[in-house]
Amino acid sequence: MKKLMDPLTGQTPDRIDELLVSDHRALEKTFARMMVKFAGGDSDSIRAAWLELDRHLEAHLVAEEKHVLPHFKRHFPAEAARICKEHAEIRAALLQLGIDLDLHALREDTAALFIATLQRHAKSEEPVFYAWAQENLPARERVGVAELLRAAYTALRHRAPTVRHARVAR
């Protein structure tokens, strides 16, 4: 059986909750880099940072939805439905903000509000959803989460295009 590996640190956490929280921290660093780019005002730098955020966030959401939520919803269907609804709202907002960015109409304060929403969502997942995953998620699903996140980090390092972005890129 493969061990979990934190794709950000390269370490092998024994706990899936630690891996997912570590990815939340990595996303926060991505958010911070993007906001620094906003302060600089260079639209190409802002776009590159936004695409990094979009790709990283999508990988995180997919990892949760593919490997954790199907098991979680058997025990906590209402909470799982809330998480899925928030994921859909996050994706819709991310798409709209990406369109605004393409039109050079994305404002720093709008991006900051979106990031604050993401941070609230992350904080709501950690105490229940991730704690449940640590206690109940099958080993193969834990490895699946780690592999998806590792692939996302590899793609980000190489700036590999994704199908999702090919659809919305101009």
C-alpha cells in the first residue's frame, strides 16, 4: 500500500486530515501570492496567479468530491449536501471571476471577498469533515486524495494546461 505524501512538503503524514489541512494552508499561500500580484497591478501577473489558484482549488475540490464525500455522505447526508453546494458556488464564482479577469474587470476587493469566502469554507470543513475522514476513510481513498493533489502540484510547477482551462481561455 502506498503511503500518503504531502505534495507541498514532500513529507509523509500519517493522517489524511493533516494532508487536507496542509493543502488548505498551501491554498492560503496561493491566495496571498495572488493578492500581492493585484497590488502590483500587472494584468499578466494577476492572470497567472489567478490560473494557479483556479487549478489548485479545482484539484482540491475534486480530491474531496471523488475520494472523501461519497463515503462521508453515507453518514452525514445533510452536511455532505452543504459541502457539495458550497463547492458548486465556489466553482460558479471562480468562473465568473475568471471571466471578469479576462475582461480586465476583476477588482482587488472582489477577489479579496472571494478569498474570504474560501477561507470560511475551509475552516468549516476542518473540524468535522476532515476529522471524520481521518477516522473513517478507507486507505485506498486516502491514497487517491494524495495522488490527485500530487498531480496538481506537478502540473502547477510545469504550468501544464488543463481541459477545464482550455474551455474558458481566450
